[in-house]
Amino acid sequence: MFDTHTPHHTKVVALGNQKGGVGKTTNTVHLARALAERGRKVLVWDLDMNSGATKHFGIPTDAFMGTFEVLIGEEEPRDVVLTSSEEGIHLPENLHLIPSRRKLEAIDETLAARNKFIARSDVLLKPIASLRGLYDYIFLDTAPNATAPTVASYKAADWFILSAIPDPFAVDGLKDALLDIHAVQQFGNPQLRILGVILSAVDERTRLARTLSDYVERAFRMQEDAGESVRFSTVIHRSTVIPAAQKVGRTLFETEPTHKVTAQYRSLASEVEARVAAAEGPNQSPETTTATETNRG
């Protein structure tokens, strides 16, 4: 299942927003799928008790062990990774999944009961370390609340991608997520950088969509007082093909491979790779991505 002969330079990317319903899981799944199509080896780790990523791949949420068992120390990550080689599993080539299930609701209480001294922000560090070198990308699909897996994802990730839709509350969620990123950069993971902001479910004809785009353009910069916006140039448009694909447990790459939204995810994957290459290239020093909003008080 794992290629241990050719180590991969693993990039751990958390996706989030402190509000639900902003396309976070849809973006996670489709960005991962687009990179897999490009030949990258990708793991999606579902850290959300609602199991959105797991359901998106058509996998029954109570059929397999996964995130809960890894985080409480009962299973090793490699032993719960699902691939297309599993009977009844139809994952795309190059894409693996660690599933989630409703039992994850009890993770905070379970961790506290097992060891009252455990730091919940550290529960992903060892599992992620054991997977480095096996994948090109590990995507952490987080919950929109501060459960142990979400908090831990900030500390374990190399990069953070923010997801937003044209909705006033989604902007508030971005602000809250920025504060959390800024805090973890100071107190636990100084290497965490914002890779970009995805705008999705966009109808560019609406004033709200333009307002969101303008806000992100102003508030998110490569550096504190200058630099280009980290908003991805590729915008994901609103379309009924996305919920239709979710309903059948597939991605657009399987259900609508030639649709314009599928092409947008391909373009987004290209942008992600270009940004990572620019930041981690041998002739460039990675700079911490910041956001001006975190210092506006």
C-alpha cells in the first residue's frame, strides 16, 4: 500500500474556517483529487465528527476505524488508511483517506479520561510524523469548532488554507481563524504559514461576492505591510453539480470531468503547487505569511 522506497517531501495542509457551511470539505476533497490527478500521492485526513470528507467519497461512516482510534492511541495511522484496494472502497488513484465517524464527538472527553495531563493540541504531532515521507500532500479537513482534532491541526500543519463563501458570517469565521493562526504561530507552531484563501460558491454578479473578494484582497497579504494578496486567483463558482456529486459519494472528477468547476479545481491545484514550490524552492527563503487583520485589534 505504501511506497517506502521513494520518500516524498510531505506538505501537511490544514483547511478551515471557524464557521461551517463554507465549502471547506468540498474544497479539501476536490483539491486533493486534482493533485492526485496530477500524479501526486495524497492523503485526506477527516478530522470532523460530521465525517464530510468520508461521506464525499461514498464511504459508510461507521464501517471503519479511523481518526478516533488514532487520536486515542489505539491504532497507528497506517493501519486505518483506506485505499482503493479495500473491498467496496472506490477511492481515486493516488488518493488515500483516514475516515471519521460520529464517535469523534467524544474525543475531548475520552482523551481527558485516559490522561488528564495530555495536551490536546499535541495529539496529531506523532501520527503526522509517522506519515511524513509517504505522501506528497496530507490534507487535514477540520471541523468548524475548537475540538481537539481542530486545535491539533493548527499545531501539526505546515500550511493553512482558508475557505470562504460570499456570506457575512463566513467573513467573521475568517477573522476568528486568523486569530487562531496568529496565536499558534506565537505559541506552538511558528512554521505555520497561510498558503491562500479559496473563494467558492461564488456568483460574481452579486455585490456580496465582490465585497468578500475585496475584503480578502485587502486583509490577507504575503507579508505584514506589503506583498501580494494570498487570495487564490482561481475562484470556484456556485454550481448544482457539486451537491449532485456529493449525493452519489463521488467527486466532480468522476461525475463531471469536463465541467467548468472541475477545471477550476485543476487550476487551483496548479496554483497551490506553484505557491509551495516558490516558498520552498532552493533559492528562496520561506517567509511567514501573515494577515493584517490579526493586528487591527
